[in-house]
Amino acid sequence: MSGRIIIIILGMAMITFFIRYLPFIAFRKLQFSGFIGCFLNYLPPAIIGGLLFQSLFIRNKMLFFQGIDSTMIAAIVSTVVAVISESLLLTVIAGVGVLAATQLIGIS
């Protein structure tokens, strides 16, 4: 890989990072209360739930369920770990670990 391509990749990574990080810096002291604060607290889990549902149950723009596979097992374990531990790190480690383990033993 040429040096120019590496510089382009690093530059794009820096731009992407700063575009995503700057709003956190700009609005870190902003606090919402009342209805807006409550609404914003439920927004991230709702978005993650929608993305998870779409990745598990939608194929070719149609509702799809063919049984339990490695992604379904990982999603179930991740959900249980998230509810019990309330730790994002443990949830991610459990999900990735279960997905890797199921694929290693041949569950597709």
C-alpha cells in the first residue's frame, strides 16, 4: 500500500472522528429536563432495538425467521447480560464471544 493511500485513510479517519466527537464536546453541559429529557433517555435503546430487529428478522425487504442461528443466540445472550449487568462492556463482550463461539463450533 502506498504512502499516499495511508495518508488518505488516516485523514478520513480523523475527519470521521471529529465529526462525531465535536457535538459531544459542544453540548456536554447541556441538560434536558421534563418530557424532553425523558424522551431522550429512551431514544438510544429504541434505535438499537430497531436496528437489532431489522438485522435479525428482515431479509430482502421481507419479514424472515428461519429458526435459531448464531446471531439469534448472540442477541438473546446479549439481551440477558444487558438486563442483568446493565454494563455495556459486558454486553458487547458476551455478544461477540457467543457469536464467535457459535461460529467456531459450526452453528450458522
